[in-house]
Amino acid sequence: MHQNTPFRDFEEFETAPGGGRARWIVGIALFATMLLAAVGLGYGLGRGTWAVPTSITAHVPAALVGWLPASGAAPASAGTPVALKDYAFELTEARVKQGEAVLTVRLVNKSTGKSVADAVVFAHRLDMAPAGMPTMTTELEPQPATEPGLYRFKTDLTMAGDWQLSLAAKVQGQIGTVQTKLALKAVR
């Protein structure tokens, strides 16, 4: 009773013995689930956030165990590098006058207490998040430094109150990013 129509294959698919469309849908859903699980497992193992249990590694040949992620702590590359935890930004003045102002911050190596020159500050934001208004932002314009280790930004503090300066920088010779959020107060 089939005619030569473009829908002939579709009709056979619909009426195929053994489940037809339902079988295909379940198969595709199962395949997608297995694919997502494999990708997640590979990603977690690759980042070192998951470890292979010793009950499994005990049955793996010794030559292959070295290729498996070690159980226990995450690798040194996970998270912020230890060396970057020694760096911090500090505001030179935590209280500034409302209106046009120049904010000055110092990047300090906490272990030596010395200012760090030649860092590259590539992300900066000034908002009123501490006052419950994170969408209240203002522009920051980088300014030339007056001395090594100081980083300056020209801004217009439109309202008096609590502001938050968010910074991110790369330190020469270090891997990773120094990130910080500094609180300041604009006064009338």
C-alpha cells in the first residue's frame, strides 16, 4: 500500500518492528548521557580535581599508574599559585573626596614589604557593591605613575558612600593573576 512518495522512508521508520521511534529516542538520549559523563570525567581527571581510587589503581599495571592522577591533594597548578599569594594591592588613601578624584594603589610583595613595579593591570572596576548597589559603577582612566610600584586611576565618584575597587594584574616573572577588591569611602 506504499506509494512512491518522499514520505515512504518516514512511514517505514514509524512502523518499524521492535519499537521504531521510541527505540531511537532512548538510544540517542542514552548516548548523549554517556558522552556528557565521559567528557565530565575526562575534564575532572585532567584538572586533577578528581583522583582514581586506590582500589582501582591496585589492579592497574605499574607502568600505567604513573599516567593516572595521584590521589590526595590537587596538583600545584590548581588554584592560585603560592607565589602570587605573596602579592597584594593596597590603597594609599581609603577616604577620598566625592567628585573627580585620582585613586592610587600600591602593589606590594608581602614577604619583602617592597613595592612591585612593572605589573600589568589589565582589569579594573569601581562600583558601590559595599553599599548594596553593585550596578552603580563609574569609569576608571589609568594615569601615569608618580613612582615605581604605584598605579593610579582617574575617576568621578558621583555619590558619597562606600565604593569597591576591583583590580587584576599580571606580575612580571610570575604565572597567574593577582586579584583583589579594595574598599574605599567617598566623603563630601
